[in-house]
Amino acid sequence: MLDERFIMHRFKATRLALMVGMIGMVGFFCFDMFVNRAIRWDLLGILVIMAVTKLGAMLYYQRTN
């Protein structure tokens, strides 16, 4: 059986991985935009989807808890 500590550690690890991934993608997007003068629409689309999902989940959990 799982206890609350394991679930909270998994939640925090997932949240940290999301933040590190988004920072990496933003960095790569900005680097490509400024150095190569090219906008990577695929990276921008994924970043927007991740941000909208994060904000939607935050609003949903705020209302339901």
C-alpha cells in the first residue's frame, strides 16, 4: 500500500521535471530564435499546450479542493 509521502514525492518530482523541461524548451526556443533567426513553431506549440494544461489543472484543483 502507498502512503502519502510516496505520493507527494512523486508529485514533487513530476512537477520539478515539468519545470526543468519547460525552462529547457524556452531556452532552446530563444536560442534558435536569436542565433538562427528562425522561429520553431513546433516548440512554441508544445510550450503553449504545456502552459495551458498547467493553468487549467491549477484552476480545476483550486475549485474542487
